[in-house]
Amino acid sequence: MCGGSGTRLESQREKPLHPIGGVPMVDRVATALEASRIETIYAAVSPNAPETRAHLERSSRLETIETDGDGYVPDLLSVLDGGELRTPVLTVAADLPLLEAAAVDRVLATHGDVNRSRTVCVPAALKRRLGASVESRLDSNDHLAPTGLNVVGTTDETEDMIDVRYTYRLAVNVNRLQDSRLAKALVDRSESVDRGRID
């Protein structure tokens, strides 16, 4: 899902194209999905982010699906109602730049063949401890914050499954400049670790 303009972020770029460590967030998410068990990747774009659509269409990495840009849930429902995708489908927000393939694969393995919806959350306390903004909470549990990684099952199920994860990689959604700075620091730190040194 990458059709937002990102007004809260106050970026010079559209939100999905906002760079973290020099790489647009949407490209970081696409890289994680490509390395996961996911077979086909679609990007839900909108008139709110025309540069994002052009950026993604220049790439052969994924296919775009046009939405009205009315918001995450309305746009997702329009994609599902339009018949472009069949459930269950994994959805990921483009503002999750620390996402890794392993996290995606763990969610898929936990979900299995069930055709119910699954909301992946982190404790709101983890987000606060990291210094990440807490923009939303689960209606059913004020202590949990949705991550932007979900499995959408059949729409006639009344009860979603809740999947709580305790990882900083799912806790940082870049909604504000402070989140962008935090994500950059965490990317730099993980790249230092990958190179064999800890700064």
C-alpha cells in the first residue's frame, strides 16, 4: 500500500519515496518482499502520489494497481472488491522500511492456510521505548499498535487474529520526521553489524 502523500512526514518527497539511508522506503519494502516467500508483488498506488507510481512503473519489480487514494482501508477494500486480488493476501504499508524477508516469512508460516484476517501488532510500549511515534492502537487492545503488515482473509469473518511481534523492525512506521531519523539510525546500526563491527 503506497498511495499516501505523507503530509505528517513533512518530507520533500511523497511518503513512499522518502529516503531512509539513501533508499526510498517503498524500495526497501519491495526488497524485503522479493526475498520472502511471496510470489507476486503488487503496489496499490493513487493520484495522491504520482511520482511514486512513476517510480514503480519504471521498475520491473512489481505491478501497480490504481486506487482512489481515499486511505489505507478504503483503498485496500477497493482493490479486493475490484477483483484484482483474491484472499488471503498479505498487505504491507510502504512506511515500514526496516522490514525483512524473515519477518514476512514468519507471519506467513504462522498464518498457514487459514482464510481469516491477521493483524500483526507490536506493543505500544516497544514503540515508545524506541522513540517511534504511536499513531494508532488496536480498538480491542489499547496496548497494541498495528504494524502495517497484515493478512487479509475473507471479508465475512467477524474476528481477526492478532499476531503480536516483539521486534524493532516492525515497530518503526515512518509517519513523522522523528520516525525517519530513528529508522535511519537503526538502518545504519544494522548495516554496521552486518559489516562485522558495532559502532
